[in-house]
Amino acid sequence: MSDNLIDIKGVRHAYQTETGPLPVLDGLEIAVPEGGFVAVVGPSGCGKSTLTKLIAGLMKPDLGEVWLHGELVKSPRATVGMAFQNPVLLEWRSILKNVMLPLEIVPTTMTKREQEERARKLLALVGLEGFEDKRPSELSGGMRQRASLCRSLVHKPEVLILDEPFGALDAFTREDLWQTMHALKAEEPFTGVLITHDLRESIFLADEVIVLSGRPARTQYVLDVNLKGARDIDHLYTAEAAEMLNVLRHQIEIAQGRAPADAA
């Protein structure tokens, strides 16, 4: 029995097209310990979003296995929360009701009062106290994304999948939300998988950064992020962070075919 909460073992997957199979994943191997936070980076189209669907049980691999907490993933998992680049909040519902939506779908032992108290607590954690009765159109893009994060956590998932949730935001808002993510994880522990194109984001948020090769993707490189403990934006301007970013940029160039692979 593995000690990892997420185990992806030899996963291969291809999409069927008019011209034949399009391989996107090729023998992918990823392991995430309980409470860990992994960022996945790689060239566009290398299968990063496919990976999130496999973990969530929204699709099955052609070959290989995906395990969560020692159970083989065969169908959608209620223990997985997901947040995307587009918050997709329902305009006819208040922010509070939007956050509570998963509790109407996922089985829970919480009473209605407990559900509302939890949603309000999460909104307060991300700085949205006082905005519970607002509609999505009354909030800024960054505020809507904060509400989306609360919605993805409200049912207490074991795993939180973040598929480029900050990609459409301006740089200042994005950095502010990175720090919000650290505060959320401290208060609401979860095992995280972040899909991103932002290398600074990957080393600021994650304990480990996995670089995928070009399509069909395999695990090309794994970077251990040595920024332990509480982080602030100043960490990104240290010599240590600069070195990690240089390593990741080089690995992306290899994955894109713009640099030769490192010698074994």
C-alpha cells in the first residue's frame, strides 16, 4: 500500500480524431503525498488538463492506473475539488449560495446551518466577508476567483485541483491570490495539484514542480522546491528562487525541443 494520496502509474492516453489516435500521455508517473502540493508545468497541449480529468475520475486512461487514498479511480470522485481559470459563478445566485452549491450535490453530514457557517468562514478567510449577498457581476475578477476557491473547498475535499485558476488575472491580483492560497492551505489542509504556465507561480505555491515533456507527455523532470515555511513575494527575488526558475526554464526549452536533452 502506497503512502501517497495520489498515485499515477504508467498512465497512457490518446484522443480519437478523424486522422487517428492523438497520444497525449505516455507512461506518466506522478506521486503526491498526503498534504503535498504539486505544480505541473509543460508545453501547451502536452496533456496537463487531461491529467486533471484523470485524477478527478472524469475520464479513464487507456492504460495505467490512477489511485486516490489507496483506491483505484474508476468514476468521478466526491473527494476532489476543482477550480478553473473561469470561475463560472451563477449570476442568479448570491456569492454565498454559489459557494454552497457543491453541498447540494455532494453527500454531506453537515446541517444547513453548518453548511452556511462553513461557507461564511471560507469567504472570510479569503477577504470576502461582507460580500456574501452580492451577485457575481458585482465583484471584480479577483474577487470572483476567491469565491470560486471557496466553492472548491466547501465540501472539504481531500484533493484540490487547480487548473490555471489565476491565468486570466492581472499580475498584482495574481500575486495577491498566491498568498491567499497559502493562507487557505494553512487553515484548510488539502493535497493540491496545480496546473500552470507561470513558473514563478509554480515555485511560490508548490512543494514540488513536475515538468512534463512534449506530447505525448511523460514525467521529464521533478524539482524539489526548497522554500519551506511561510512564503511572501520577496521569496521570488532570492538567489535560490532565481536558480530554480532557471532550471525550470531550461527544462521547458527541452520539452519544447528548443534545447537538447540533458545527458543522463
